[in-house]
Amino acid sequence: MNKNIYLSINHFARDTAWAHGFMSFFALYGGVVLLGLILIFAWWRARFDFTSNPLRMAKVIWGGAGTILAVGIAQPINHLVAEPRPYYTLKAVEVLVPRANDFSFPSDHATVAGAVIVALWMVPKEKKLAWAATVIGLFLMFARVYVGAHYPLDVVGGFIVGGATVAILGVVFVPLLVKLDQLVSQVKLLRPLFQADSTRKSASIGSVKA
């Protein structure tokens, strides 16, 4: 079934040559960049809520850190499973991206997608960003199969590795990050990373009312 679904999507890719440029760029760079920008935007928004809700900032930071950790966990799994890329075992398939020399399962791109999606669903008050990340992440997973780089189970496996890493280890690391963020935010030089300038904001609001 894994092979058959891959070949079906690959045939679909052959029939949609008009989308090759966009899909190749999205599969290689665009999807991951968009997910990263969503996380950065979530961090920016969390700065305005840090005093009353430090948990929000901690979960956003864990989203970034947990994603990096998830990719690190995926690497030994990749070498342990040692599944060849589909274009090395299947003949005459459409491949729209440069052929990689590493193994196929799990997909690093899907690992990133799973980690960011789960992380954002954990962040309070960020359902819209979580939905946006979900749509982009799932499309990225499809794109990795579309361009010929992975089997469907490779991206499903990556999603599970990324999501499980963030969800399970977050139980330990998020409370620690809450305490660490509160300590580090007391350093004047680093405070803007955690908290928006409430004094300037209050002053601007006061001037508008006046």
C-alpha cells in the first residue's frame, strides 16, 4: 500500500507539470520557512502577554527547541531503519528535487512539521496560528511525496516522531522553561526577548487618550 500510494501521487505529479516549480520550492524550503515564521510570530505575540501568562512564552520557546530536538532524535532512527529513498528502488519515477544520499524514514521535513504543529496547539490563545501551521505542515508532508523524495509512511513517521517528542518531553521541559524564562527576563539586556516594552505602550496609549 505504501508503494502504491507513492506511485499514485507520483503519477499525479507527472500530470501536473505546471506545479513542479512551486512544489519543488515548497518541499525543499518554503514549507519549513513558513513554519519557522509562524513560530517567530507566536513568540512576538507572547511577549505582550508574558507578565500575566509566562506559560505561553515557555510553550512557544519549547516549540522551537523541541523541533530541533525532534530532528536530532529522528537522525539515529533514520540510520537504524536504513530505508533507501524510493527513487533508488523504484524505476522510472518522477523526481523533482536533487537526490539525497541519506535514508528515507523518517522524513526530517515531516518531523519539523509534526513538532511545530503540536507545539502551537499547546500554546494558549494561538488556535489561528495552530490551524495555519497544520495546513502548511500537512501540505509540506504531501509535497515531500509529490516531489518523489519520500514514501507516504516516511512523512507519517516523521510527523509522529516530531509531534510525540514535543508532546511527551514538553511535560518535563515546559515547567522548567517557565522558571528559566522568568529568571532570564530579569536581565535588562535580555528582557525585550521575553516582554514587550509595556512602559512605552502605556505611554503611547495615554498620549492618544489625551
